[in-house]
Amino acid sequence: MIRNMELKLEDYGFSKYFYFPVPEGMELDAELVADKAETDLLTNNKMRISGLLPFGVVKKDGAAALRYDMISQVNLEQLFASTLTKAQLVDNLLMMMEGLEDLKKHGLNPEKILLNKKYIFLDDFSNRLVFLYVPVKVNVFEKVSMNEFLKTLIAETSYDEADDLLFFIKLHNYLVKNADLHLPDFKEKLKEFAAVGAGPGADSSKAVPQAHFYSPSHGNVVSEAAAALEEGTTVLGAVNIQEEEGTTALGVGPQSFARPFLFEAATGEKIFLRKDVFKLGRDPEQVDFVAKNKVVGRVHAEILTVDGEYFFVDKQSRNGSYLNGVRLVQNSKTKLKHEDKIKLANEEFVFRFF
């Protein structure tokens, strides 16, 4: 499939079109652009092939160009920009698989699809995802496999913190283990993974714990056993989870899930929060992270882990603590988020999950 190509957008108010000027020497597929019946099929595919953007061949600036009707303002990049639930992810992936199956039914080659989330659109008419098809005789564009595309897409997606961790891990692992993706098999596996633990008939003894944070790094296989913790166990912060031989946890060593950390701006050091009450200050006898800066208090602050969430508490420090530029009230818990900026007096840190 095609990773990327240069398209020009022209806006005529009510109508918008993508144009691809056909380079000299590039042959278009004669069966598609010369046969009127086939051309009509593609031109009117909004009614007949729901998986494609309508397109045709036109003359532009004296040369041939492919013109695509931009029938929607919403693309896959926008759909995946927000936090997704399991159901939303499954629906979007199934729509992709069904669109590609439609192409095969009509004798079109899925390898000539532009597999780029900026150019996969949600059709307002059919409420299905539609692809941009490039009817070239020889595919000379940079290629990407469906497996590679899906792994990257899933790795870059934010998931609902209260949703099914095991589903995401099973999906990620399936893609890692199956480089040559067979679409019908993947579609069935997707439904199978989604059905586990779903609905009133689900086996509650196999309930999956809620994940407070999960963002897979494609390429590593994640232990499903590590995810199947007792109900109520927090995935972030869990340590010493035994895993199957050869299994790598996301972003960390072979026997633990990653804890969040403070990134020290001055030194670039990562300070991992390995305790539920993690103290910061100058006194090595009382704190877990020892600051060398004299404006930092002996026990300046602490970070608490409570039910999978993280809170910052200033311990009555003389020079104060700041979160994103705002001075915090002493002895008051303030919830931390990924990329929050923390200052102990003038000592700067960034709180990160990964």
C-alpha cells in the first residue's frame, strides 16, 4: 500500500478536490481510466463502492491529473486525535477492514490505496471510512504494509483510562506476531478480543483491571499475564510482575511495568517514583530524592500514589513549590498529569508517565 504522495487541495466553496498531477511516464491503469463502465463505477462509487473517495481523470494545466472529490472534512487523524474507548477503536478498525474488503469484491487492488491517516475520511453519507485509490499501472510510490500502519496508528493512540487494558495488549501482540496480516483473520481476531469481558454474559472471574495509563510502543510484545492482575490493582506502579520468558513489558525491563518519573531539567536525569510516598528534599536521611540545591527544603515535598493517580504535596517548604507556574498551597494534594512542570523553589522538573 502507498505510504504517502503529494496532493494539492483546491477549495471552490461548496466543493473541495484533491489533485494529483500524473508525472510524465507514469501510466494509469487502462482498465480503470479507459473503460467507460469501470470509470463510471469509480466516479459514482459513493453509491456503489462505499470504501472509496469518488475520483476521475481530468486535464489540468495541459496535463493529466487525478481528481478526488473531498466528500468529508473529517479524516482518520482527527478521529484518532481524541482519547478512544475500546468500542470506538474497534468500530474504526472494523470500518477500515470492511472498506478494504469492498475494494476486493469489485476487483480493485488494495495495494493501490493511499494508507495515510490524513487521507482516509469518514464519509458523511454512509458513515463509513473511505480510502483514496491511485489507479496506476505500476505502483512506484513508497510502500507501507497494513501491519506497519496499524501498529503505528495504535501506538500513537490515547486510550480511555477506565477501559479494557487486556484488549489493547492482545491487539498489540497480535500485530507484532503477524507481520503478514490477512484481513479476514484480523477482522475475526479483532471481534474475538473485543468480546472478551464485554456484555452481561461475560465471565466476571476473568474481568480485566482498569488501566490508568497505557500507550504501546510498537515492536515489543507485552505480557498478557502481567495485565491480568487482581481486580483493583493499578497497572502503573505495579512492580515485580513475573512474565513469560522472552516477553518484554512496554518501555521497561522484562519484569515490571513502568512507573512514572520526574525529568530533572538541569541534568536530564530521570527520577523514578518507586514508592507510594516519594519524598523530595535535601536531607538524605529523610527523602528518596536528594537535591543538592540549597534553596530546596530538607523535606521539601512528596508525591503520593493513590489508586493509580499521582498527587503532589508541598511539605511546608520555605521557598515554595510550583505547578505549571502556579505556587501551591502547603500540605494540599494536587493531582499530577503527564508533562506537568514542577518547581521546588527554583529547581525544575517535568512529571512524565513515559
